[in-house]
Amino acid sequence: MPKASEIKKNQAIEYDGRVYFVRDIERSVPQGRAGGSLYRMRMYDVVTNAKLDETFKDSDILNLADLVRRSAAFSYADGDEYVFMDTEDYTQYSLNREAIADELLFITEETQGVMVILLNDAPVALDLPPTVDLEIAETDPSVKGGSATARTKPARLTTGLVVQVPEHISTGDRIKINVEERKFLGRA
């Protein structure tokens, strides 16, 4: 059982009888206290997606949740339900559009490395790879010699995500995106 200071982003913990994903952690060191750091964690309930902000001392002991991660691939969308198929045993997992709205900006049929997160054998969330390759659907025309400058322009990808790309990138190019920062990394 780790201390609060050992918890990392995107880990799941049990707190007050519920399971939460830790989405953000802020560390602060109050001036008047003798050596104790505080960790303010923004957590989301894995079932209801309700937000909870909680502050822990660095020595507080927390329980890690017992979640199962299964490798899966996007199969199809049926209304507001998105179906992912386990790549090992072909089990199908249905997730509601609201529960995975942010992740859908990075998922196409070709996306590799997607993990379905299960709590008590029920799918509750998706875990994405650190980088994904996506195609540019629309951007301003490329500028010849644009690679010599650091200027950028907005580009809308086929999934609807908008990122800033260098001027030499054009519509139809496949690019690599950092999922956590939502930033352009390079051509794919």
C-alpha cells in the first residue's frame, strides 16, 4: 500500500469505498509546517465519472484499486455505444460515448495499443498509448520553406481533434500526436 507521495497520475485508488482515477496531482509545501508536503489530487469516479478533489499528507497510506487492463481494438459504434474487441479472446466491451469522450479524439480503426480497463469484469474506461498516428483532415495550405521557421497553424484531424502543426504540414499527411499533451510530435 503506497503513501500519497508515491501515487502517480492515471493510477486507480480506493477511497471512501469507491474507486477513483487520479487525473492530476499538485504538490505543495506549506510554510508553517514542519517538513510535510501536501498532495492535492483531482480524482474521477471510474463508474460515475464524478469529480473529487482531495488533499492528502505525504505520509497518508492509500489503497491501489484492483483494475484489470485488457488489450483491445476499436470495433464499431452503435449509437452512443462504442464497442471494443479484446485482441486475445475476442470478448466485446461496450462503453458509453460520455464515459470516453476525451479518448475518442485519438481513436480510429487503425489505433494500436488501446487498453480497456475493467472493474469487476465490467468495462469502465480506456487507457490510450502515449502516442497515436492520425491523419490531417483539414489545414491551411503548406508553405514552401516553412520548416525553417517555428511558426505553426491549426490542423483538424479526422477524429475532430485540433492541434497546432508546423507550416510545412499539409492536408492528408499522417502525423504523430502526444496523447497526454495533445501536441504534434512529427510526421508518422
